[in-house]
Amino acid sequence: MTDWRLEVLGGARLLGLAEPLELQRRVAAVLAWLALEGPTPKYRLAGMLWPGSGEDTARNNMRQLLRRLRVATGTDLVLGGDVVSLSERVVTDAVELGAHVFAGRHAQALSLAGTLLGRLDFDDCPDFEAWLLQAREQLEALRCRAAIAEVEAHEQQGDLARALHFAERLLVLAPFSEDAYRRLMRLHYLLGDRMAALNLFERCRKMLFEEHDAAPHPDTLALARDVERGQVMPRAAGKKPERTLPLSVLRPPVLVGRAREWARMDAAWQSRQLMLLLAEPGVGKTRLAHDFAASKGRYVSFSARPGDAEVPYSLFVRHIRDLFAERPELRPGLEPWIRRELARVMPELVAPGERIPPVRDEGERVRCLDAYSEVLRRCTEGMESIITDDLQFADTASLQVGAYAHARFHSAGTFPLIIDCCRSGDSGGEVLAMTKRLEAAGLAMLMQLEPLPPDAVGELLESLELPGAESLTREMMRYTGGNPLFITETLKHLMESGSLEQGWPERLPPPGRVRQLIQQRLERLSPLTLQLAQVAALALMEFSLELAGEVLEVSPLSFAEPLRELEAAQIFWGEHFTHDLVFEAVKGSIPLALGGLLHRRLAQRLESRRAAPAVIAQHWLEGGETRRAVPFLLAAAQVDESHLRRTEAATNYARAAAILESSGELEEAARLRSRIPSA
């Protein structure tokens, strides 16, 4: 049982009593050492902390120190005789930092800020001070590792604004790192701010001269030249492909053909209206939203994921956790009533011994929305806008929180403007209905984004500065229909095959069949790599390397090469698909029998992980084991009822009843149907 918390980052205090216990410096030194170094001979600690005293005096001082700690806490937190160790009842923030990094929880690691033992001075203990300096360096190295991982993960996911945020944190952590400067330069360029990238280069050059009397590395000089020309090359990931694709193909440097849409968005901005951009996959709604938001100031980007719709508040909770990790000061400042309401969907906020009752009436439901919208407002304070991407995957409950917050704070102007992006045809009735209600009230603007016209396609190809690309405008328009993603996917194929400079090849899949291009990439993957991608396509938001290892019965460590292969083929960025079309192509590549097997294995593993009941039920259904889905459908219905989500609860009860009827369990099916709530 861990009922004590030792905080040694930024100071030294012990939590576990009614009030925090501020630690004296030698007590703090003993506890910090034992937490980070483990069991240690008592005489060694005594000698380090009382170096000018004799051995007997130092040992006596150590005994007195441990006695005072025992009296202050009422228990033994330091155990042992000649060799002492820290009790397992104590958790330490510095140890948690390392654990988060090694487990890949990099945002959580970065939320643990502060220097080891703060400003405590140990000049009179030279051996301990030498250890302390080394330990501080190791913790800073872990933070840098976490920041680099976050930069790379968000850049690979296409969330450049978040990548930039972590790159700025990396430079604060490592102000004399030329690599940190290069990462930040790249991201400023990718976000369209070439001048910021060049200004960073000048800062880097000045730092190197003043601190190291050195000139920039050739890689830094080459990056600066490429930024000036707009020809930045992509960062290498694992094995280098035979042909390196210019970053201009992955992110065209110029937004073309959107002047009319930009003007409409500008008018909506002036009226402080919520914006919903609808478009077919790949038309460029995300790029337009990000470029427009960046032109107005600071913004934050949320993104729904496949599978979110099955779990109420999943989109909201995921991003609130991320924002709490970035701004850890917000969570302790929550008023008790807000914390209790938020604890309904974030179990980590439930106090020990506290019981959170279900929502009983509409008044309590509104109280929930008041709390959730207030938390969202505080977490996004200082932002000009919020982008929510891939809204077609979002759960209805999270959408209601966003719409409620927008309506609640609209007149006061205290909430960022919302820019939503959704695939047309996949948005579902709820998204459109909510937006149209806001539109009727003058609070929203709905806009359908169309593919690029021929002149814009030519402008796009010209902006890429690829030899031979501009001459293919007519063929590219005919082949892609003006869809920007299809254009870049086609260019990737032409460049990888070495046929771009030779003109439009005679043999390409028919126009509009870009999925076949993606399919060709899948066919080149090794068997384990393809299986990993297929598990990811079925596991959706629950996907992790550990889960995939259990499903495929291999060690997660064996996925290092498959991950590099998926990134090189531009199918994965980090542990996510590069685009919806790639995800759909992978999912479509799964044979029916194999898909059933994978769904069943996923259901079994997710049961042991206590995943959301709705998710487990769906895997059993997709795996053909409909009867095994029934208890999870019922559990999902009960979760819906506890949040007054009667329509969803009724659907889950009805699905369970239908399965029971088909298996001949008519009495139980009738009992379930009697429990179906009225909408």
C-alpha cells in the first residue's frame, strides 16, 4: 500500500499527514538518496552527510535523524539496520518521472517539473553534492528524452502546433543543444513561419560562438539554407528509403485555391461563430483549419480517433488529461464541486473512500456540463481558437460539452473560437443537427469544402518545385479530381518509382483509385509488419504495442523493425495511421476469417485490461461470438444510464435482447426489453 508521497522535485516535502511535512535538508537528502539509489549502508549515508564528524558522531546523528522522522510521521518510512531502505509505502515524484519516460508516458514525465531538492544547499557535504549534481543531470536528460519523444510523436501525427510546444520546452531544458535548435527551426518552417526559423538560426549561431567558440554544424547550416529555399528535407526514421521525399510533398508549402473559403472563415471569426468544415477525405480541411488558426494567434488542436464514439466523453477526457499534463497547476486548483463532477469521467480524481453517485436528473446533468465546460475554458485560457479534427469519430457526449461551452461563454468572449473538421457523409446526424441549431441561432457557420479546381492544382504543383511536376497538371487533375491528398499520394508513388521526371506513366490505377496506391505499399510489408498494422486497424483507440504483442503472441520488443518499416512506408506516424484512407486500406486488407480471430483475441485481452464495456462488446460481436457480448452490452447500457444517456442505453439493451432471443433465451430477453428506458 502506498499512502505516502515524497516530493523532491522543486523542494522537499512529505505528503501523507493532514498537512504537508516540509523536510529539513539532511532528512530530504536521506530520503532522496534512498528513493533513487535504493538500499544503502547506513554508515555511508552518515559519512556523506556529516563529513567533518567522527564515525561515531556521524552514526549517532543519523540515528537521531531517523528517530525525528519516525516521531514526525508516526511510522517507519526508513527500514533496516546496518543497511537502510525506503519503505514501499512511499512513492517519489523523481522516481515516477523516470518510470513515465521508460514506459513511454512522456507528457506525464514532463508534468513533473522542478530541480531535484530545489534550492537546498549541500556545500558542506561535497560527496553528497557531487551525487546530487549527477542525479540532477540524469533527471534533466530524462526530461529532454521525453520532450524529444513528444516532439517526434506529434510531428509524425501531423499535429505541428503541439510538436512546436514541446520543441520550445526542449530548448528551455537544453538551451545549449544545437539539436534542440534544429528541431525548433524545422517546426517553425513546417508551420509556415520561415522568418521565425531563420531568427532561431541566428540565435543558435550566437549561442555556439559565445558558449563554445564554435560555428554551427554543417547539418544546421544546410537546414538554414533549405529553409531559405523552402526545401527542407524530412527527418530520417529508421532505415532510409532509397528515394528521400522532399517535405514539400508531405506538406505543400503554400495553401492554394482557398481564398473564398478563407474569406468566409474570416467573416465567421469576426462574428465569433463556431465553424464546421465538411469535406471528403484528403480535400484539405485540416490544413485549412490549422493555417487559418495560426494566422489568428495561439491555438490548441484536439483530434477524435476511431472508436471514440463507443465510449462517452472519451475525446473530452483524453485531451483534458493531456492539458492537465502540460499545465499541472490547473488540477490542484479545481474547486471541490468541479473535481467531483469531473471524477465521474476521470476516475483518478476520485478521493480515497469517496463514492460518486450517478446523475439522477436533468439538473445534475447540467451541473456536469457546467463543470466540464469550465474545466475546458480554464485549460484553453490564452488560446485564440480550438481545432477539433476528425469529428466523425467523436462521441456525442464530448460534442455536447464543446457546444455547451461555446454557447455558454460566447457572449462574454472568454472562450476560444471552435473550428471543427469532419468528413462529409460520415458526420452522422448528431454533428450536423447540433451545428445547424447553433447556425440558426447565429452562433455557427457550416462550410462544405470542395476539391481544388484545375488552376489551383497547377499552382499547387508549381509550389512544390519538383522537376516535371508542373507539366502534369492536366493528368493530375483527371487522375485525382483535385483532391490534395490524392495529389500528394500520387506524387509519392511517381517519385518512389522514379517515373516523375519521365512524364505521366502509361500504367497507373484508374483515376480516383488512390487506395490501390496505398495497397501497393501494404503488399511490400513483411508479414509481421502487416499484422501489426492490421491489429492497430481493429484495436482503434485501444491500440498499444503491448496489446498487439499479446494478440499476436510475440514480444512488443520485436516490433522495433516493423515500426520503422511502417514509418518508412508512411503508413504509421508513431503508433497512429498517417491518414484515414491509410487506416481504411489496412482494415480492408484483413481477410474475413483473420479479422474474426483478431477481434476475438482483442476482446479477450481487453477484458483482462478492464477496457470500456462497449469496446469489448463490439469486438465479441465482430468476432462472431455474439452471446459473449451480452454482459458487456448490459454494462455499457448501465454506464449510459448513469449519465442519463437514455437513447444509447436503450440501443445497448435492445442489442443484448435481440442476441438472447436468437439464442432461444426468450424469458431473459423479455426481462431486458422491459428495462429499456424511454428516450
